Amino acid sequence: MRARFVVFAAALCACLTVSAQDWARAKLEKSPRHAEWVEVKNGARTVRCFVVYPEVKDPAPAVLVIHEIFGLTDWARSAADQLAAAGYVAIAPDLLSGAAPNGGGSSDFLGTDAAMSAVSKLPANQVTGDLNAAADYVKTLPAVNGKLAVGGFCWGGGQSFRFACNRPELKAAFVFYGPPPDAAQMEKIKCPVYGFYGGNDARISATIPNTEKLMKAAGKIYEPLTYEGAGHGFMRAGEQPDAQPDNKKARDQAWERWKTLLGKL
């Protein structure tokens, strides 16, 4: 009984850590960059997207940001703002648009578990359509130079890998601790795929060797990097006020790698 309670308590703490993101919201409120909400259409669906602009002189590449299984949280929006700080137009669609009670989105779910359940049930074709709608919109912006990359975290990391199979003009896909698509889908990938993985996340990192084999056989570029000591979700966990040292180190190193790779688009 005590063991079950400890597991339950740990899971509850993890959920509370995700849902209580005052620190991420505070970062957003202090940001000097212009951010706005826009609505894009995927057929009859309306998808709300958070867009952040960099303070730069010339049009910049765009990065499509795919949120975790928890939905479009304050941290996910903060990640978009940090990409804008690095010089990129970032667009983060709320893939739970219309799925919450009364037709709301991620912020309207009553608790993390409800949002997680809703994300896990999203139809694959709808997700692809929503992402394409966001990508189509951002590429029309005068502030965008026509180049588009995608990056996602956790569930969104897997969706980033999958979107690379469905959007041939992508310049790069950045997969943060997400699972790979199947071999048949990999054949469709046209851009380099860069992976970011936690050393203490065997559920995901154990997929790397076979993914390397399959991507090589398909003639695709796949460059994974594992951050030892980091757990799943280290990009978010490494920013939290109570971040574990290994997660913080991995987060900082991964951001530097990400910015370096984006600079080569």
C-alpha cells in the first residue's frame, strides 16, 4: 500500500509541476517581443496559434513549435518566445483547440490529466492538418523569409518527427525526446532530423539505435544526441526553479545546440 502511495504521490507532483507554471508565465510577461494569438483554419476547424516575432532587421526563418502531451502550456509558449529571442518567428498551435469543455483549448481543461487524455486521443490526420494550417499561415507573414523548421517536445517531439514525413519543404526537424515514425513513413522525409534525448529516459532513448539503422537505410540524415543524467522532459524540467542539476545542464546545452543548428538553415 505504501509503495502504491509513493508512486501516486510522485505522479501527482509531476502533474502539479507541469500545471503550475507561474515561473514560465512570468517570463512571458517580461518579454519585450511582440506576441499575438491568431486563428487558422483546417477545414471546418479553427486552430488558435501563439505567434512570437523576433526583434530583427530582416525577414527570418520560422519555427513551428509542437507542444507536449500536456497541451499548449505557458512553458510551451515560453519556448516559442525563446526561439524568437534567438531570431526566429515562432508559431505554436494549440492542437487542443475546440477540444475542451464549451469548445475551449488547452487552458480550459480541468487539470493536467484531462488535457493529457485529450491529446492522446487526437486523430493523426487532424494533427497533421492543424500543423499544416499553422505552417501555411506563418509562411505568408512578411516577417518570414520562406524557410520553415519544426521542433517539438515529448508527444510533440514524436509529432515533429512525423511532420517531417508529411511536409517535404521543411528545412529541419528537431525531435526532443519523442518516438520515431515507422520505417515506411521515414522514406518520405526530405530534411535532416536532429534528436535530443535524456540519458535517463530509456522508454524513448532505447529507440535510437533502430531509428539510426532505419534512417541510414532510407538514406536520411538523423543526428541524435543523448544528454547523460537528464530525464524525460528536461527542456521544461531544466528551466523550473527547482531544476535538478543534470536537467538544467542538458537544457542549457540542448538550447545552444538547437540555436547552432537553426543558424545553419
